[in-house]
Amino acid sequence: MKRNFITSVAMMVAAFFVGTEIAHAADVSFSGSIRTRYENESKTDFELKDEAYDLIASQIRLNAKANINSDTSAFIQLQSAHTWGSANSSYTASDGDATVGIHQGYFTIKNFMGSGVAAKVGRQEVVLDGHRLFGHTGWTTGAQTHDAIRLTHGHGNALYNFAYMSGVEHTTTAGSDIDIATYVLHGNHQGVLGGALSTYLVFTDDDCGVNSNTCTVQSDNQWYTIGFRQAGKMFGLDYRAEYYYQTGAADGAGQQIAPGAVGETAGTTHSTVGYTDETSREAYMYGVRVGKAFSNLPMKPKVTLWYDYLSGNSDEDMNGGDWGAFDTHFDTGHKFYGFMDLFLNNTGSNTNFMGLQDIAIKLVLKPAPKWTLKADVHHFRTAESVGANPDMAMRTGLIPGGIGCTNGYQTSRDCGGNRGMNTEIGSEVDLTLVHALNANTKLQFGYSMFMAESLYHLLDGTSIANGWENQAHWAYVQARVGF
């Protein structure tokens, strides 16, 4: 008995030391964060009858990183993203919140088969350059990840990335393969014009059709995005310039702007042909930014001028069978198109597929140590005007036509008189105050206001019967603790 007891203890001690040695060899480390944000907003509806809505949301993350050996590592990130009061355990005998899941989980091989290529395989965030086409949408409570394979190779001042991302794994009952996958070839070259030049070739293999309302029929929707981004600092100025062009198929466009009959507005006949499944894609976007920091002045101000242009559909595009609305892929739109998030749809539906212009000026101040104040002013316009494209506007319902409908804009959206409108959507002001409370804790306060023009109400589908509200507001308080 005594001998068996001693043997058991010896085995336990041995197991403890073996386990300790394995953990030590793997070099496992843990980290995490908790982010809680209170929001009060009236940004989702511009009708007078609607009251402000508030909520509290939390993002909780626990990270485990294992450096297994000199070439191999693994990373797992658990995340719980939920709104307070959802699956609320306060009114149940058992906590019903089941929101914890794998946000990221991948392994990395630094020198795969001696090739000098690093391979990252598994669920991961894919962020390239400034989040323009590929970002993690980190402002959202859940953020975005991809089931992906990413290969990286560095050579001199250049870094090359290839990524395969599986977006949709879907098979219809008829057995059709309607998966969606994205392939990215990205190169980053340092030391160009005081900064870095990035080049992009993106192939989207979309057998469903990103413009489709439903994924029930296989389509031939393969298209490309080609472009570049140059960012750096020259002559004391921070700058960025980028351009992307899209070509290929646009299957599913007919489900967004379907073929229709001839329309008539104020006695004038217009073709409203719409799109079909044979539609091709011809779209582009460009953006420029120039900023200047004045570190020798009080509060160290920095001023940035900003302009983005995303192409949209026009009458000429529609009649020629070309889809002109730029697709922003997996961008972190909150960073670019105003903090109220009114223009986030990647296909451009927020502006009726008529494109977007963003003219902005941004100011950053350091009023005190550990405090940062930011003020952004945006002016938004469509890329294509309603007045110059009555066919498109009628086909999509912005200005439904009818004989005898003349002016009447103030009383009815369904009137051809609306076609006198141009491109102005509205303006937005975003104020942000950030305080680094300590090395692990950051507090953030924000207020935004959107001032809508008449065109915004048509794009948003605001009900005239309920009354138009020309201003919307949003405020938040956020705390993030990292460990």
C-alpha cells in the first residue's frame, strides 16, 4: 500500500514537471481586453416621430499566443460581443448568454519548407495598409475576421502578401456551387517618395453575385480590382494618394436595378432599361489626403484636407450595360465615411448605387498631456446627380414618373419634379475626445451630428407622412482596458 502510494506521488510529480517543461518550451502567453461603450443615437432614422435610442455594448477578448519553436507559432483569440440585456441572466435561473466564440484562431509557419515564405492559416483579421479595401472594422462590437490562408515574403525593402479568403461556403438544393472567395496579391515597397507604395490585384470569385438578393442560382461573376496606394511624408506634409479600378462581371446587378418598361415623367419618355445578368463591371475610386502638423504651436495642431470619390451608376452606364458602382470589399468604412456609419454598404446601396464623394477637413489637438481632441467635418455628395440621370433615378424609385406629375416636391416623393435635385446628400460633424488614463486604460468620448439635404431623405426612404427630421445625433462614451 505504502509502495503504491509513493509510486502514485512520483508519477504525479513527474507529470507536473513534464507539463511545466512542455508549457515552457511552447512559451505560452496570455493577454486580453475589455471594451464597453454606451451609445445614444437617432442616426438610424430621420423621421420626426422617432425618439433617440440608447444601448450599452461590450467586447471581451482573451488571447493565447504560443511560440512553439523557432518557426512555428499559434494564436487563439476568444471573443464575447454582446449588447447588455440580450440573453439576460437577470431574468432567468441560468445565464443564457452564449456569445463566446473564436474570433481568431490560426497557426503561423515562418519559413515554410525553407522557402522564406511565412504562412498564416486559419481564422484571422486581414488588414492591409490603411483599411481601405481590407480592414478589421474594429469599431464594431464584433469586428471582422476571415477564414483565410495568408502567405508573406519579404525581400529587401519590399513585402509581398498573397491571401485566400473563403467568404461563403454555400451549396443550393440543386447542387450548384455558389461559393464566394477572394484572392489578394499585395505588394508593399518602402522608400518610395518619402513613404511606401502598395500595389493591389484582387480577384473575386463570386458564384452567387454580391449584388444578388438571394443565393439560389449559380452565376458567372468573376471580377478584378487593380490599384495602388502611395502614402508618406514630404516637404513637412503627410500625404496619401490611391486609385483602384474594377472590371469583370457584375452578375446579380439585375436584382438590384431590374429591367423595366419605358417610363414617362411630365410627358417626356425615358428609357429605364435596368440591368441584366449579362452586366459587366466598370467602376473606380480614388482618394487623396494632405496633412500638416504644427508641433511648435500650442496644443500641437494638425490639419488634414481629404477627398474621396467612389464611382456610381449613371444613365449612360445603365444603357450600355455597365455596372459603375464601386465595391469597397472589406473596408473599415467607419474610418473613412463619417463616424455615424451612414455609408458603409460595400456595394454602394446607401447612395442608391450612384456613388459617393466625401470632402472633409480634419483637425487634431493636444490640449493637455494624455488628452487628444479631434474634429472632423464631412460634406457628402453622390458621384452621379439625380437631375442628370433621370432614367436611373426613375428605375430605382427615387423619382417614380407619371403623366401629369410636375412639381409637387414638397408634398410627394413620387413626383418627377424631384429630378431637379443634384448631388448634395448632407454634412456631418464628428467630435472625439480621447484620454489615456494609464498605460492600460483609454477613455473615449464622442459626439456626431448629420445635417441632411433633401436628397438624403430620398436615398434613406424617409417617410413624408411621419415628417422629415433634417438633423440626426449620436453620442458615446467608451472605456477600453487591456492586459
